[in-house]
Amino acid sequence: MVEIEAPNLADAPAISALLDALGYPGTEAFIERRIAQLIAHPDEALLVAVDDGEVIGVISLHFIPQLALNGDIYRISYLCVSERARGRGVGALLEEHAESLARQRGCDRIELHCHERRTDAHRFYHRQQYPSHLNTHISRWLMPTRPAAGCDERHRHDIRT
């Protein structure tokens, strides 16, 4: 049975492998620091899906207070399920737990970005009642000549407008 729980630093290699499968290689060098940072931050949450002691999924959340609106937003920044566990409802279970946390915190909206090339992910989000066309996420690098460590060329185009 799949359990959803908060990760610990021992889960770092498995989370790094999931991120690598998602197209973010090279996280091994800093993943423990990032996990610790997310766990400690009051406006962040990190959850893992565990099956028989093995981490098979991860979701990273950010809670964003709104200045002009009563309800806050939660942003899903990363959601990944291992290849062998896809199609078993693990992603939906992670998203369901994330939504529960968000409701407890007074959020009334979900925000995420999913590149158009991730067609399987778009089908997943559509099944989860997201609009069939996800809005474009607009952002830019603070230092446009240098990609972030561990960010390959494909993701540079995801982020730039």
C-alpha cells in the first residue's frame, strides 16, 4: 500500500533519481540541502509516496499569501512518479494530499507550470480537473547568461519567454 509522508534526508537519493527522470540531472550535489530547506520553511511542503519502503513519487509545494485576495495560492513546483509506478494512482494520491494541506492553510487556488512537451503530464492534470490548456508560465533568469546548476538546455527554454 502506498503511503504519503514527509521525507527525510535518507530519501535524498531517491528524490534525486525522480528529478533526474523528470529531466533535472545533477541534483545529487545539493538535494539534501534543498530537502532540509523545504522541510524547515513554513511556507513550503515536500511529500513523498512510499511503497514497501521505496520512494516512488515526490511533490513539492509552495504556499503563497496574496496581498489583494482573501485566499492564498499553492504552487506545485515538482510532481514526479517513478516510471514503474505510473498509472497506479500515485500522482493523484500525492496531489490529493497536497490539496488537503492547501485547504488547511486557507488556499483557494492551485498554480503550476507544465511544459507543453510533457503530454503525459497534461493528460494527468486534465484527469485531475485542471483546464485542458494550462496557462503559460512567464519568468526569466536573474542571470540570463547562466543556467541554474543542474538545469539542462531543455529547461532553459521552459523558463525563458
